[in-house]
Amino acid sequence: MSAVPEGTIPYLAGRAAQPAALERVAARVSEQLASSALPSDIRRPVFVGIGASHAALTLPVRLLGEDGIATRRELAGDLGPGPVLADADLVIGVSQSGRSTETLEALGQVARHRRAALVNTAPSPLSEVAAHRVDLGGEPDSYASTVGYTGTLVALTMVARALTGRPLEQITAEWAGIGARFEAHEQAVSAVVDEVAGLAAGTVAADVIASGAARSASEAGALLLREVCRVPATALVTRNYLHGAMESAGRTLHVVIGDGRELELARTLAEAGHLTLAVTSAALSGGKRLYVARVPQDVPLPVRTVLETVVLQRLAGALAGTRDVEIEDFVFHNADTKTEEPVA
């Protein structure tokens, strides 16, 4: 059995820790928002991150857009030439470790008073260079992020709600009972997800398809399938997938997340003989090659996004087992993606 990378916990332990950890994260972020952790009157925020943190940013961008606030996410490390962030009145850098070099460099493009950081670990280089900081409380996380990622989704939602001016009581209430809901959902989907993982042992690739806020689950899920069980996986947007990308289906696993056009897509793939897992709250019936992991209908969008992520986390862990891959045994360790040095 491979050693767990220093400073992390095992992937399965990280997954198991999430119900209680998410309760703690919601409480901690609530305390920080109560003490004015963020500036007021922000109308043009831009979120910046890389890796799983960039995937998480789809959720707050969607939430803020629904409330009429113009925002976007940017991929740190690929901002391009010119003043890409010049229009932002607040640049929110997101890094669970607080040490992502690319995100630090992105914040270095704007004046300190326009910098905010959302991290798990504080103090950290990112938290120290930002004028405004929200942290998760240093929750122990796995190398392929589990609790750090779902905790970031909780915190990003609360930050987005705060930027829209919602009262703190309402922001906090959205996550009431998240631990129990998480556990119940995990139990409900475990059998079907594990069955799909058993059938997918010989898969050569995976497509994870979603749209809207669910892209936070699809993008993070595709990354987990690559990191945890060595499956070449790609996150694709539903409507774009229909424009030719699905033609390469064959010995592939398909995870389709959503209640709209995704339902017909899932049926089409399964009827063509391709192993398909639909993650949906709709009344979709399973069938030959079509499996359904249900998410509750009666939950807010951010909570649903966390529960969709639970399905992908479990799938990655179970598929690692069927493929006989040691989860903690990463092949590549790049020395230039983390730093202890802050920017100016």
C-alpha cells in the first residue's frame, strides 16, 4: 500500500470526514462574514483559480449571474496578455492550500485592496497577500481533494450570497443539516455507483457531461477520474457535446449530470450500448447500460451541486478499486505548482 503524501489524509478518509467537516465550514464562514470579511458594494467580482479550485468557480458565477451581478471565472496561469482583470472591483483568488503559484501571480496583477482570498489553510501565501480573506478552518484534506473541494463549494456559495446582500441568517440557513443530508445521499447512491464502477473496470476513457452550475461537479469529477483511478476523462458542456464530441463513444464511461437535455442524451448513449450513469433528480428509468443516481429535488442549487459531487467522488474511489489502482500513489509531483512565497 502506498504512503499518503505528507500533509494529507487518505482519499477514503477525506470522503468519510465530509459530513461533519461541511457543518464546521458553514459555521466558520458564517462567523467570518459576520465580522465583515468581505467589502460591500462589489458589482464586478472576478474569481480566479486553477485545477479543482477553477472547477468550483462555476457555482458562484452561476449564482451571482442569477442575481444580476456581472461576474466570470478566469483560469489562473492562462490569463493572457493585457489588463485582463482591470475591470474587476474585486479579484477573488481561490486555492485550498493557499499556495498555488498561478493564483498568487494572478492576484499580483491588481492592487492589494482589490484582492480577496478563499483558502482552506490560513495563514498561507495567498491569504497573506489579500486585503480580504475567508478560510475553511484548515480542514484535513486528501491529495486528490475531497473535503477541501466540497468545503470550497460551501464557502463560495456563502461568499456569493453575501456579495448579493442577502442577510447572514439566510446565507447560513441554506446549509442547515448538510451533514445528515450528505450521509443520506451517499447511502442512497452507493449501490448503483459501485455497480457502475464494477462494469467500468476496462473502460479506456470517460466523458463527464453537464451544464450550468453542475459543471462544478463535472469538471472536478473528471479531474478525480484522472487523478484517482488513471482514467483519461474529460468534462464537457451538454450542448457542445452534442455537436460532434460524442461521436468518439466506445469502451467509454459516460456520466451525464442534469435534468434537461441530459436525459435524452443519457438514453441515447445507453441505447447505443455505452455504459452511462445519469445523475439526476428527474424520473428517469434505468435500463440496459443506463444507470441512475438520483439527487433530491427539494434542495437549493448549491446543495445539489455538492451532492452531485458526492456521486463523482464515490465513483472515482470505487473505480480505483476495480482497476486495482492505489489511490494515493500519484505518478507525477510537479515542484512548481505550490510555493511558500507571497507576491508583492
